[in-house]
Amino acid sequence: MVRVGILGATGAVGQRLIQLLEPHDDFEIAALTASESSAGKSYREAAKWRVDSPIPESVAGMDVVATDPDAVGSDVDLIFSSLPSSVGEAVEPAFVEAGYVVSSNSSNSRMAADVPLVIPEVNADHLDLIEVQRDERGWDGALVKNPNCSTITFVPTLAALVDWDIETVHVATLQAVSGAGYDGVTSMEIIDNAIPHIGGEAEKLETESRKLLGGFDGAEVDLNSMAVSASCNRIPTLDGHLENVWVETAEELTPEEAADAMAGYPSLDLPSSPDPLIHVFDEPDRPQPRLDRTLGNGMAVAAGGIETTPSGLQYNCLSHNTIRGAAGASVLNGELLLERGYV
Amino acid sequence: MVRVGILGATGAVGQRLIQLLEPHDDFEIAALTASESSAGKSYREAAKWRVDSPIPESVAGMDVVATDPDAVGSDVDLIFSSLPSSVGEAVEPAFVEAGYVVSSNSSNSRMAADVPLVIPEVNADHLDLIEVQRDERGWDGALVKNPNCSTITFVPTLAALVDWDIETVHVATLQAVSGAGYDGVTSMEIIDNAIPHIGGEAEKLETESRKLLGGFDGAEVDLNSMAVSASCNRIPTLDGHLENVWVETAEELTPEEAADAMAGYPSLDLPSSPDPLIHVFDEPDRPQPRLDRTLGNGMAVAAGGIETTPSGLQYNCLSHNTIRGAAGASVLNGELLLERGYV
Amino acid sequence: MVRVGILGATGAVGQRLIQLLEPHDDFEIAALTASESSAGKSYREAAKWRVDSPIPESVAGMDVVATDPDAVGSDVDLIFSSLPSSVGEAVEPAFVEAGYVVSSNSSNSRMAADVPLVIPEVNADHLDLIEVQRDERGWDGALVKNPNCSTITFVPTLAALVDWDIETVHVATLQAVSGAGYDGVTSMEIIDNAIPHIGGEAEKLETESRKLLGGFDGAEVDLNSMAVSASCNRIPTLDGHLENVWVETAEELTPEEAADAMAGYPSLDLPSSPDPLIHVFDEPDRPQPRLDRTLGNGMAVAAGGIETTPSGLQYNCLSHNTIRGAAGASVLNGELLLERGYV
Amino acid sequence: MVRVGILGATGAVGQRLIQLLEPHDDFEIAALTASESSAGKSYREAAKWRVDSPIPESVAGMDVVATDPDAVGSDVDLIFSSLPSSVGEAVEPAFVEAGYVVSSNSSNSRMAADVPLVIPEVNADHLDLIEVQRDERGWDGALVKNPNCSTITFVPTLAALVDWDIETVHVATLQAVSGAGYDGVTSMEIIDNAIPHIGGEAEKLETESRKLLGGFDGAEVDLNSMAVSASCNRIPTLDGHLENVWVETAEELTPEEAADAMAGYPSLDLPSSPDPLIHVFDEPDRPQPRLDRTLGNGMAVAAGGIETTPSGLQYNCLSHNTIRGAAGASVLNGELLLERGYV
């Protein structure tokens, strides 16, 4: 069993990490960190547990420690990080310098040239950017990132279409409130409403997608040349990001070809990888967040409504934003790190 | 006072028509129709009143009659129609043949070559298609349509940008449940959910927008050449359609120019026309349905978040779907018909 | 394996029955019925599947038959019924007369003197009313009812308190929309709203609770003498009925005694019985529908906020209305019928 | 025109106060206060305006000052306070000592023996407790309180029934999220959920109601002897508190008598008093928050579903919690203070 630590264990993604890691066959939760005000408390006291399964007894009694390499201790083999990005920016390098391998969901450094940004089923080969990272920074550990929840939702579907040479992508997102954390969106803001702006989100979709689908020659990632334009909306949904995507390709692409490419896109043998990776619906009104977010235990991507429009192919896709889009994405990267011998 | 009748007076749009027409300075409600099962009842009995102002006393006691020219009687000068489209298809021609002028919100015949499809502030000149209609069909009355609620939301903003020569438009809609009528969307379908498909809706945005912005030479409307691709979503919001729009133009267009063009787009002097027609927000997170749907008494369009993206200009717009997008649109067309002497 | 049939298999409760029965160790789904218009279709075609787990493959391809004993066939040993009560009233006696044992969730006949109304953990002994029923009606089969979803939520907590001699009960319910079936509550009715009335519901709580807690001497059930007053509200929640209860008892009852009595109330060894039956929270703001409705796989009851008020003891309770409150309740009665040898 | 100041002008109730006071015929907004961090900013900058009417231009440009008598200045005749109770506790006495008359919505000191707690239509005579207050504290100004929003909702209906000698009251509340302020309830807490506890709320209903309906002999208020037991729930509704009430009276009371007493309960001639005060519905499923909260411009109380139960009379009532229940209640007390010559 690999002993793992969770940085930022009391937040929304931290709680999902615990929910996923506690029953995991390869990982054993050995350390939980949170802000100074929580350090020293039991996890039960420190966390306002809000996931829809009871808090695991083995975790409830653990002591929360400060988010600091010394506090975590040396008998931890792998770190999962779900810190606010400003905290991650400051703290994650300290952990890697201290020799830890960190699988991080935090948004800091995702676009750094020597930091692998990975969705295992899409660009597992980018993981070897760790070698470059170690060379350049003199680190023993490693820092690996998963993309933003809204990026993870549509990139697998684009990955299935790259053979047709994607030129432009337009994407409108309908994002669930859990993506902003437990306190991110007040009820007065969102009931009977929608908010057509999420700070910094559109840029994440536009840049992270091009890195994920970029080529890697062993030295650097060459951003994919497609032009991506995103518009992001918050809607009154708890979990599950839904996205409307238009794709224009250099090669002619029919809805049937796109559906086949998505449905047949290969998954991996990692413990948390779903099979199939992309669930393609024939019904035009699917996927829907409440009905389809738990496909593949929340790790699948769903697509549907594929059709030709006056400006390219249009379809909709969905993933569970705090599982496939956050906690599950980090766990999956941890599984990949283990399989590839980095842990 | 012009005596008016309302076809389909008990439905969601019918109730809004009553709410708008009852206090109107130029119109007097003289007849209310509904399906056979309601005919003969008082309006209070026939309608399940659900608008957020009390049912007007003068209307509550009126008798509902069948949706039939004979039942409506000859002392009505103008008809507002909010019938289901299948019923409208069958019944509206009978009213026009009987000499009535009909301002209709129903979706049937909107794209017919000799039926004016009008947003007064955008293409009032199309109204003269009535002459062609009368010539061709031998009608004394007239049939005028307003567009679909989702079309009305974005077309005024496009109208402000036509000088830059629009080539392509992508639009994703986040539509309120009231757009489907009182019984259109069940609570089990939409709470904690979103539905990425509304039957026939995308095509309405794609075709009606080109007719509204098309040229009219007195004989026929020449569809605008822009390519419009729409994706329509239902979300858990009561009123107010929000839309994400991308526009690519032949002439270079900056966000500042677009904002100025929208904010300065002229309104009309009709009683229900708002001033300004388009309210432009500087705040990137506006407009929002709950906060902005009642601007201009529900007759304004709001826009915001205007910015340049890798694929053209992007912005968001909003209107109140059952006022500006339906009942108010029909009333406004009625006011235009009156001003132009057709009533 | 007991071969079971489901009457009304395409509705909201019918779908939950399939979800619970398909993986059941003792029951095998052998027949599915629906209205005439669905008969002859595959279940996949006939049902608009809306449960949050995929439709079981073994069920999807089954043919739906008419709700008629002849159509169901003789190789079915046990019937689960989730028919609209008007249909149940007409059809269930025909099934029992034809020799079927019927575990029914439909509201018809629940208060009939010779029909056992049973929550196994509360009044399993009432099941023997079947003997009276057979004597009086000359039936070979049997008709057993589970109570209404809102009744099931609070009765187990009252059962734990009967030793203190309950005199009066006030109960206010906050009920989820799924209790009205998929089409029961429109989104326009309930978003940003609450409805303080559910037709016939208060009476069900007031009478069914007294039958469930009544004495049974082998011949008839003597209604419990407590006075129950209910007020029922529909709120914008998908699943899980929450109830505020006040209890006045002849014997003095402290919150601690009540909590102990509830937490220690015995469950049964039936496959679907949860352990514990009643989950008692210390936190005053629990139970909550979204967080606690799936306790015990949706078969537990949760209670909390127990305290003394100027007029007796007050507490809140919760159960999952379509599992413990409907489909799961019928399955549990089926398990009891099997254990007691009636099947 | 009476020059008024608003303490805590940027909060949810503060914004409603501005919305009500800006067009008021007798009051002129002369000072706005907020926390230190907002002092010195324009109101437009300091407030995140979230009311559904645009921010009044005359107010937007005003400077916000610190919540301090010196900062407010001497040319203000009347103060409206909507401070958090801990701040109100500290600051309100300083204002009164400095000679200001304060109409406060804050919960501190509501039950103090020499502080009038007033709903003008119910107990305007209690206002003269100001004389006692001035005597005891040596104040020139005065401190007057309105009750909590959930108290205001049901007390007018009880006031209509006091002639029947109320002995016990049970009340379950279904409260809107706006009652907790803009940031009080997160969306993750309340979408698809309900919370059966609001800290301190039940006690407010139980005690404030008895003070409001208590006798006043010119020296002190004698609490009404009725026993009130409350249970408070937060539900996913934006505005409007709905309450289920059971009343047991010493004198026999029929539903018809109760309906007549409520419908005929007298209102006042104050500018913001609605007529009627209590709107009584015959329909059993009314009042409903979304449909009925704006009756009487949000200042009316609605009641319905009146019926006899095994334990007394049961009915439901509703009021708009941030208008009649908070900002409007304070304005109304201000109007009463003006009419009675205290301002």
C-alpha cells in the first residue's frame, strides 16, 4: 500500500479525495493537512463533512496537521493536493523540494513549461516531463497537475477528433456550484438565476486544452494549434458540468464519424479509469447533469446531441466536476505515477 | 380605444398578455378565447392564474369563448394570438380571412414568405409585407408574427452590429422554464439539472434571425447571409433567457465599438418600447436573469461581457422571455400596427 | 428465487422497484405491467427511465404486459403494486382473487379493516390480518399494504415512544417533489416556492399512523388513541421527506430518553432492513434531505433536533420517500411475507 | 421631509431600506453607514447591489460613513438600523444617547423591558414605552424595535384571534434564504435540500410573539400567557416565509370565525400599511411564497388553509421576509414614530 497525504483535506475537493481514497486498493490515507486554524484538531472536528456518504471512521479520528512538509512526515509516499491556488503556489514547491511526489488539482503552475498537465487516457506520455522538471529544478520529487474541471469535461471528446485536424473550437459551459467550493456561490446569487462569468475560467479552457492535446518530444510540449474560445456560466446545479461544443475541422467530419471516434476512444487499465471513457448518447437531450454525472462512478465523460451545423460539428458533453473533474482526476494521476514507477 | 381579443388566453403567454393589456392606454380587452373545454366559463374559472400580480377584476368575470371567428364577434379590432402552433396553423388563417388583424406569438408560419416577422425596433419596415400578403391571399385582415423568445433575445444585439458585416454567429442559450409554458417542464426534470436540447428551438434561432435582419424591397425579404449555429439548453430558472454569443464580422470590430453600437441602438416611440432598447453592462458577470430580466419593464434587452476571443467577438445577452420574448413582443407589434394604420 | 411481477412498472415508484428488485437475492423479476398503451412494448420503449442508475439490461428487453391477472400469468409468486390508487382499487382485488399475494404501495384500501397495513419493524404482527381477510373475502391470495411515504417517515420514531403513552402529535411535513411522481409537480409551481397543501395527505398521516400503532388481537386492529394533526407542504427538493414533530405524552419524557429509545429501537433481519432503523443525530441541524436520505441504502429513518418545548417534545425526522417511503417499503413487506410463509 | 440615516446600509436589509425609503413621501435619505472598510467609498462602490430594481441614482453617489453618531452628523432626524445584532448591541445605545430616534430591525434588546417591540397594526400603544425608556436611561432619543421576520409573519394572524383566548400555539416555519442575508446560506447547503434548524430563531418566535400580544399598562408589558412552540426550517426559496400554525383556544373557534377575524382585522392609515392587513385565501393551497409575497407591496400578510384538526385550528400564513418582515417593518415603525410626534 502506498501511503498518501492530502493537502487541503477539509475542502470540497479534499472531502471527495477522502471518499475516493479511503476504499482504494493501492492507497492508504496517512496524513491530512489543512490551514493553521484546523491543525491539531481531529478530522471530524476540522471538516464540515458534506459528501453524501458518511465520513469514514478510519479518517474521522485522524489528527489534521499543518500544510507543511515537516508536519506531514517522511513516511508518506505520495501527496494529493487540493489547495487554493495561491496557497498551492507557495507550498507545493516546498513539498517537491523535500522529495515528495505531488499529484495536484490546484490551478497554479498548470501551464508551466516543465510541469506535466495530464489526463491519463489522453496524454499519459506527457508524464515524462518530470525528467525535464527534475533536471531544471534539481528536484527529487515531482509535481504533476490535472486540468481544471471544465477543461477535463471537453478535452477527451476533442482528443477523439484530433485526426480530423481541429481548427477552431467554441465552447459554452453550464457549470455546477460545487466547482466553486462549499462557500463559493451563495444561494441568493444562484437560485432562479445564472451567472455568465467565472473569473479566469475561460482562459483555463482555452490554454489547458491546447497543452493537453499538444505534442511532446521528450523535451517540451508544443501547444496544439487549434483556436479555442470559451464562455463560462454558473447555473443552479449541484454537480456536473455540461458543455456545448462546436468544432471546425480541416478534414470533413460527419456526426457518425465523431460518435464512433468518441465511443471507441480507448480508456486505460488504471483502477479508476472508466470503460468506456466516453459514453455516447443517441438521445438528443442527453447527457444531463443529474442523470448522467455518475456514469463510470463519476469518472466517465458523456457526450450526445452530435450534429452538423452551418459552422461545423456541434455536440454536448458532461462530466462530474468534483470526481472526474477534480478529486478523481488527481487520484487517476496518482495511479499513473504508481504504474510508471514514479512512486 | 382599440378593442382587442386574445386567442389562447388561459396559457402562460395569454396570462402575460392580460397583465400587459389590461392597463394599456390604447387597448381594451374585449374577447378571450380558449379550448372548447373552457368555453362558457368565466375567465377566473377557466384560467389557473399564475402571474405574480392579481388577476384584474375586469377580466376575471369575462366569459371565455371558443377560438373561432364567429364566437369572438365583429366588434373586435385586433387579435393577439398565443395559441399552440398546431392550433395556430389551423385557426389563424380563418381569423384573417374573416377580416381580423392578428398579432401572433405562435410559431407557425413565421418563415412564410408573405408573413411579416417583426421586432419593431429592428425591422418595422417589414410590416409592409402585409400588402403582399393581402394581394396573394385575398385577405382583408393581416397576419403579423413576432419571433421566438430565444430569437428576440439576441437579434437586437446583432442588429446593432450589421454595419460590420456579420459572417458567422454561434449562440448557446440558457433558457428559463417558463418558455415551455406552465406544464412544459416538470420539477423532476430540471431541479439540480440542465437539459441540452429544446425541440425545434435551434432552428428557430438560425432561420428567424436571418429573416429579421434580411433586406426588404417591398416585395420579398432577402434572408441575411450570415451563418447562425445555435445550441439550446433548459436550466432551472423561472424567467429570463440568457445567451452566450460569438460573432465573426468581415470588418474589424472592437469590444468598445460593439458596446457603443449596442448602447446607442435606437428604440422607438411606441408605448411599450423601452429606452434604451439595449442596456449594456460594464460588469463582466452581468446580465443575470434574476437581476436584469425586468429592465425596461421586461421589454429591454441586456448585454455584457463583451470581449475579443480567438474566434471573434464574444458577449452575453438576456431578455425576459415571456414579456419581451412573447406577450410584450406581440403587444408591441400591435402598437406598430396601430401606428402604421393597419388597425 | 421467488418470481415477482410489478404492476405499474413504468412510473416513478415502479422504476425504483426495478432498481431494488433486480439485484435482490430472493426475488426475480418475471413480469412487468403498465397501462394498455404500453402493453406489447419492450420496457425500454415503454418507460422513460429516470432513476440515477442505468436501466438493468435484463429488464430493458422484457415485454410489458397489460395490468391484468391473465396477462401476468401463473408462474409469478408475488406481486408488487405501485398503481395509481384509482387503478389499484379496481385491479388489485382481481389479482388477489386469482390467488396472487400482493404487496402494494397504492393508497386504496389502506384503512380497510381486513387489510394489513405494515411497516415490518413496527407492526409485523398485523400481517396475520391476512387470515381474517381470507376468511371474510374467500381469497386464496393476500393483499398487504405499506403506508404513505409521509406516514412511514414519522411512525418509526413514534413507535419508539409509545411506552410513554402518546396523547397528541403535531406534524408539519416538508415533502420532496418525487412524492408526486415524475409529472406531479411542474417546475413553474415549485422553483423559488413552497406549496402548503397536498391533497388527502394530512388525513393519511392522521389515520394510517393510528392503525400502524394500534393493537391487534388476531381479529381486528384497534386504532391507537393518540390525536394526530398534520400539515403538509411541498418544497423544491427532489427526494427525502423532512418532518417536524411535536409529541405530548402522558408520562414525562426527556430528550435523552427519546434519543435513546429511537437509537435503540430494534430493526429486523430482513434483507432490506437497515441497522440501525433510526439514525439519531446530535447535531441540531440534521437530518437534512440531501445529506441523509441515503442512510441505510435509503431504508433508514433519521431523527435529530430532539428537545423540550413549552408543549411537549419536539424533533425532526426524515426518510427517503421513494425508497423507504414507497418502493423499498413494498419490497420489505414482500420479504416479510416470504419469511412468514405467505409466499 | 424627515432626514433619515441608515445604519448598515450595504447589507440585504439595508438595500431594501433604500429601495423603500428613496421614493418615500415623508423621508429623505441623508446618511448611509457601513463597516470601517466601506467608509469613505461611494455607496455604489461599497454595496454589491442585489435588489431587483436599479440602485437609485441619488443614493449611488452618496458617501458611506462609519457607523458612528459623529460621522452621521446632527442634521439627521431619524435612524433606521439593520446592523448585525452584535454590532447593534454596541452601537445603537450610543446613537440614542446622542439624541437620535432609532427604528431598528436588529435583534439585540428586543426583549428588554423598556424597549418597545412594535408592529404598528398590532400593538402601536406599546410605543409609549419610550417614556419609561427615557426615564430609566436618561436618554433624549429613543430605541424602537420591530420583531424578527418569522415573528412578524404569524403574529398578525394571532392578534386577530386573541378574543378566543389563545392557550397554545405550534408553528413550523419554511423560511427563505434571504432571511439569512446575502451570504448567509450557501448554494451547496440548500439546493435540493432543507435545513431543520435556524440558530436562535425558534426562541424569537416563542418570546417576541408573547411580548407583542402582551398587555401594556403604561409602565410595563405583561407577556401574553399563551405557550408558543416553534420549529424553524430553511428551504430553497428566495423571499417569503411560509408558516404552518396550530392554535388551541379556550373559547371554541370555527374556521369561518377565524377567517372573518383575520380578513376583518383593522389596518392603519400609515403610508406603508396595506389594506387589508391580512389577505385570507379560500384556496387550500395558498398562500405560496412566489405567488403571494408581494401582496400589498410586500407589506401584507396572507393566510389560508384554515381548518379544524384533532388538536385545534390549523392554518398557514406568509409574509415577505425582507419587506414586511424587516426593512418595511422598520419603515412602518418610523412612520408611526412620526405620526405620534416622536420625530
